[in-house]
Amino acid sequence: MVASDDAPRADNSHAPARTVLDDKDISRALTRITHEILERNRDASDVVLLGIPTRGVHLARRIAKRMSEVEGRIITAGALDITMYRDDLRLKPARALEHTEIPDDIDGKIVVLVDDVLFSGRTIRAALDALNELGRPKAVQLAVLIDRGHRELPIRADFVGKNLPTSLVEKVKVALTESDERDAVDIQGGAA
Amino acid sequence: MTFTHLLSAGDLDRTDAIRILDTAEELLGLASRPIKKLPTLRGRTVVNLFFEDSTRTRISFEAAAKRLSADVINFSAKGSSVSKGESLKDTALTLQAMGADAVVIRHQHSGAPHRLANAKWTNGAVINAGDGTHEHPTQALLDAFTMRRHLGELEGKNITIVGDVLHSRVARSNALLLDTLGANVTLVAPPTLLPVGIEKWPVETSYDLDSSLEKADAVMMLRVQQERMNAAFFPSAREYSRRYGLDTPRLNRLPDHAIVMHPGPMNRGMEITADVADHVRSVIVEQVTNGVAVRMAVLYLLLGGAAGDSTTEEGTE
Amino acid sequence: MSSYVIRGANILGETVSDIAIEDGVITAIGAGLEGDEVIDATGLVALPGLVDLHTHVREPGREDAETVLTGSKAAARGGFTCVHAMANTDPVADTAGVVEQVWRLGREGGYCDVQPVGAVTIGLGGERLAELGAMADSAAAVRVFSDDGKCVSDAVIMRRALEYVKAFDGVIAQHAQEPRLTEGAQMNEGPLSGELGLTGWPAVAEEAIIARDVLLAEHVGSRLHVCHLSTRGSVEIIRWAKGRGIDVTAEVTPHHLLLSDDLVRSYDPIYKVNPPLRSNDDVAAVREGLADGTIDIVATDHAPHPMEDKECEWSAAAFGMLGLETALSVVQQTMVDPGLLTWAEVAEKMSAKPAEIGRVSNQGRPLEVGEPANIVLVDPAATRVIDARDTASLSRNNPYAGLTLSGEVVATFLRGRPTVRDRALVEGVTV
């Protein structure tokens, strides 16, 4: 499942794919995001990383690992399933729920949401609703590996691995070794 | 999901059943959150259509629907036009006109939910909340859920169900669901309380409770109604509880990890002694808690998506 | 009355010939006959008009479900020229007055002879004998007595009834159902009743009564008729009784020849009937029993019910299904097409023998010169998809709706007058 973004669009999965980020690019991007999060929030003890399943969780864990190395203590990442908060539930069959795991009380904390692709912004809107019912964070920030534009809501990312201008007919696929065979970001469809 | 109604535990294949249990597992955490409500079924209407009194089942479904933000209408046969002789058909047409997205039906006649679903009197999803002496699929799901939390995956587990199998919708649904989940089910009852043709069921049967205890991972005691005694199904309550009741000596013969279950309401002193009912290995109260999560899962999976869908698409986003 | 020539009919499926009819009587059988009207019967089988020993017409009492007239029309469409109207009306046909009323309504309708069945006990209560002799002596000349719908379960009452009707050559038609074994029963008891959670109706509840009754009939030297037997065990008991020389006859319904209990899985009460649909093995047994003569006749147990008694929960629904208009097709499909019965044997089991059991002298006669012109023409090559709305009955509880059945009644003659012609009811038939 590509838990990246939500609006239904044309299926171009048979078109040739081109790789825009390879494993080294992804690694560098995550390292940079890690440092940006630490710089922005100086005292990282207040930060709670919450990935949005599936690949957002993998990315959050990778960032947590990097943060642990830099800070010299164990920092864990949680998972926030937003399925029940989606605004497009009735457009598709009922989906299986992903696991939600909040490592810590989020009241008064800085929550950094982590997702793989930021597109329409609807997933993040759902995540903000879900967070709202779990507690009252001091602030919520957003880290994404790819920002491909085409926002449908007034939402922007605080930390971006790569801005990737795309057309609507294109499809961005993030592969991560935790759930896929390799680390890569591919674009399918459109003008290859 | 491969089903649009939940009429029988037999409607569920293994994938569906596990999906419901997994979903319920995620939803169980909701009960410990400050806000026990999800917006998922906002604008959907769930009707609890109860032709037979069952406060506990109705409350469980009501809580489940409300925690998913559905609008809930309780329609009880008592004090409604049904008791004045309105037919199931007319009641269903009324509910259809009211825009019911799901009808949770409890009925004293076996098969009434099937009639409701198959006669096309309503377009809503029909959920069987217990019909006559037929089935009670959400009870079986919450039982399986409770067992899974204590025993792990149910594949290969030995479950012993004791009592009035003939008249028990809980036993029927459990036998079907537990078989789907790969458990070994043993039904224990006096021969008069086992239905004709039970040899075709995917279960073992026994007339002897004592011989079925040592290997049991879970023992489920069924309610036995006193009035069965008058119809000569067994000679006396005392003889029944001596031969088929779960008391402390029998409890002590169970394996250490085994749990004791009862779908409720209990006849303390009849099929189960008070000591056993309140014993630390009894999970009877937990069954009630789990009931809400399981019913939320069923409502979500039936109503949470687009109507009439059957599979989950992957990678289309 | 005009004269007819039926041209080129296959009489009993044995010989192709013309049949001439005049003044209600068959006047000639042979080639090249002439008459006022010629009816082309090429490819059609000619049978004597069918006689049903078991019909419910619901009049008096439930005229919303069926009347004598609508039941008669349905009968004519099914090829029947005589039906026996069961006694479980409201009021019950347990007096000369009620049976004469039903008999007269049938005569006025003119679509088929309606021969009332008298109740064995007052109000079908099973406790006191009705005035059987008065009904026998009435204009209706009742010879068949039955509490059908209820079993004459008291052994003493049954014995007395069997004995008493000997005085006027009557017969007791028993609805074999042990009441205690069938309290609240909903469907055949077997693996499926256990699975569906419907109270089982064990075969033994039928068989125990049949076994008792054949022994009673033997003991008192009476004749006994067994209604709608439905199980393998019942067939075996009748076979045993006949082998012993007991004067017993038995009937099977079309639905027990075709349908089995797995239809109940739908919980659709259209399949709810008394006795219940049985297992496939029982279906095979009643077919064998009908083929080998153990079962004497086919009787419809045509049981009309208004929609509201079927559009409900299974347990709340009424027992019974329509049968007159489909009986011959079901028999063709289950018995003739597979080679278990010839058309001549169908004539025996659906016309001659039921008339003989019911002591109806002018029905069930052979297709011969000088006999009453009660004739049905069947197109055995036709197939039709059964439509519940296509009926002369006031009710729609047709369990065959949507099924394709073989054979169709093209014409029915009652004493020389067509009641059905060109596959359609003749409207405005009067005596």
C-alpha cells in the first residue's frame, strides 16, 4: 500500500517509471531533516515523532535513529493511523486499520508528523484531527520526504526532503526497504 | 470485506474474520483515550431493531455506533407498532424510508435477519444481533477476540463449549467461527440438547464434561433455561448442574492458562457456580468490554467505506 | 351443445387418433372424424380429466385467499375436472350444510366438479366424531373424510372413524403428524434444521402415525388413505402394509416429488409446507414409491395463502403452497421425462385411481366411446418459466416461481365443454 496521499486519479502504473531519488539521496535527505528538526527545536526532549502508516512510520523510525545518534540517547518514534479520520472513506471500500502507537503523552509536546509524500494535504488534515483527540501538543510540525505540490488545503511542510514538481497525471512512488525491496522514489506516468 | 451483511458467522472467511479481530484490537485502545469517539460514521444512521429484549446487546451496539459518531435509532418491539401486529416487512420499509444505513436486528424467530436482508425490504446493511435459536455472530466474534487476547492465535487451540447447544445461537456461531479460525471445538451437552445432524458440524461432541477439561484452552458455559427442564430435556436442575455445571473442582482440572467464558446472562448455581464466575480465570466481564470494540469493527467495516464494495484496493493513491 | 373433434391426439401417449365429443360424451375414437369444431391436437397427449383428492379452496372463511370459483379455475388450468375440497374451512366442513354449500358453489362455477371432503371430528378438534353419515347422505355425497391440517391423533377416535365410514363405503384420509413430536416444528429435522436453528419435524412423527393407522385399518378391516406422505420410511411402511394385504392407499404431492429441504436455507416461507420439504433421499424414495405403485396417486395439497402470511419471518408464516396449475408439469418433469412413469400411468395416478378412492363414479373414466368427455390435452414438448402472477388463484404462494417446468395444459374438457382452450382459461363457462 502506498500510504502517501489520497485523491483518486488516473492509473498510470503501467507507464515507465523513472527514479528521482536513490537510496543515497533518501539517506542524505533524512539526515538533513533530522538536523533541521534538532536545530528548530533545540531541546529535542520535547519532540515526539509520529509517522503516518505505512511508510511515514518507517521514515519516522529512521529519523528517530539518527536523532538518537546525534543526541546520544534513545529516541523512539510512534505511529498515528488516520484511517478513521479520512474525508474520503465513502469513496472506497472500508480499509483495514493500521496500528496507532503513541510512545508518550503528547500534551505540551512538540509533535513532528512524518509522512512520505505531501500532496493534497488531506492526509495531514486527518492526522491533525486524530491528534486533536489524543491530547493538546504545544506545537505540531510536519516532515515529509517528498513535497509534490498540488495542495488542496492550506497546509505546508516544515521539513522537506525534496520538492518534486509533478503533473497531476503522474504518480509518485516511495519504496523503502522496510516494506519494499529497495530505497527509491520513482515517478510514473506523464512525460517520461 | 467479502460480505455486505453479517447474518451468520459462516458468512466470514478467515481473512474477513481476522480483519474484524485486528480492527477491533486497534479500536480497543479507544476506550482508554480521553475522547472515546471517532468521526468515522458521521451522518450514517444505525437502527437497533430489537424484537426481543436484550438490554446488554442493544447497549453494546449503541455504544459501538455512537463511538463511531453514527446516529443511532433504537426501535424496540415493545411499545412500538410491531406489538400491535405490524409486519417485519412494513417495519423494514419504514426504516428504509428513514434512511437506515445499517439495521442491527434482534429477533425471536430464526432467520428473521435473512428475511430482512434477502427480501430487499431495506437497502441497509443487516447485522444479526441474535435470531431465535440460530446465530449470534457478533457474540462469536467477541468471544474469539477475548480468547485471542488470552491465548494468542486460535489455530490449533482447544475450545470446549458446554450446555444447551440445541437452543443456543451462541454455540452455532462459535462453532462456525472457531472452525474458520482453525480452533478445535468440542461441544459438551446431554444428548437431548445436541441437535440432530450435529455430526455434520465441524466439531467434536461429548456427553461427558469431565473428559473434556484437561485439554481445554478455554471453556465456554452456555446459559441453560429452567423451562427446558419441563420439556424433559433433562430431569432436574440439580442433576444438570452436577453433570454439566462448572464448579471449582472442575475448574481446578483445567490447564493453568485456560480461561472460563460465558455469553451471559448467567444462571449462577446452574451451569456455573458463583465462585467460578467470579474467579480470576473468568473473563466474563472482559467479554462485555470487548463486545463494544468488536461491534465497532463490524460497523466500521460494513459502513465505513463505499457501499457494495468487496475488496481493498492497494496502491491506487 | 356443439360437438367437437379433437384431431390427432396421442391418447395416453400410446395411439394417435381423433376423438369426437357430443353432448358431453365421447362418441367416437378413430381417424377422419368430423364435428362442429375441430381442435388440432397434433403433438398433444390426451389424458382423462385429472382428479385431485386434496385441494384447499378456503371457502367459506378465507375468500381473500381462494374461493371455490377461483380454485376451480386454477384446477381447470391444471387439467383437473374434479377436485376434493378439504374440510379445514371456517366454519369447518363438519356438517351436511357446509359440504352442500361447497358442492353447490362448485356446480355453479362450472369449471370443475368440486367434491367436498368432510371433517372426521367436530371442528377438526380430534375429540368427537362429526356427523359423517349426514354428510355422506347429503347432496354432496361425501365419501372422503379428513381432518387434514390436523392429525386424528387419538387412536380410539381413529379406530372408530375407520369403522364407522364402512357403512357408506367412506374412507378416512389421514394427515399423519404425531402432534407431540411436532410441537413448534418448522422444517424437516436433519442436519439443516440444526444448522438453521429451526425446530425439527422428524420423519418419525409421520411414520409412527402411518404405522399405527395401517395396523388399525387391518384390525378393523377398513380402508385407509394416507395424505401427502413425504418420507422414505413412510413409503416403506405403506409397501409393507400393502404386502400384507391391508386396504391402504397413499398420495404424494408434486412438491414432495420435486423440492427438498435445502430450499429452506433461504428462510423464504414460500417453501414452508406441511408436511415439510424433506431430504433429497426422501424425494428419491417418493419417486420410487410412485413409480412402483406403492404410492397410488398424486394429490396437489393446493394450499392458497395471502401474501402477508408468506412475506414474514419463517416461523410466523403459514404452511402451504399452490399446486393445481403446476401439478401435471411437475409430474411430467420428475416422473415421465426420466422414464419412471408412462402417460397411461399418469392417467391412472392422477385421474382413475383418485376418483376410485373418492368414489366419484363419473370422473376418472377411461377415454373410450360412451364415457363422459372429461379430457385434458397436454403439450409435453412445451417448457415454461413459472410466473407466480400468471394464475387463476387468488394467491401467489407458488414455490416454483422462476423455475422452468416442462409440459403445458393446452385444453381441458369438462363433460364435453372446454374450460381451457388454446392454453388459456375459457371465461364465462356456465352450466
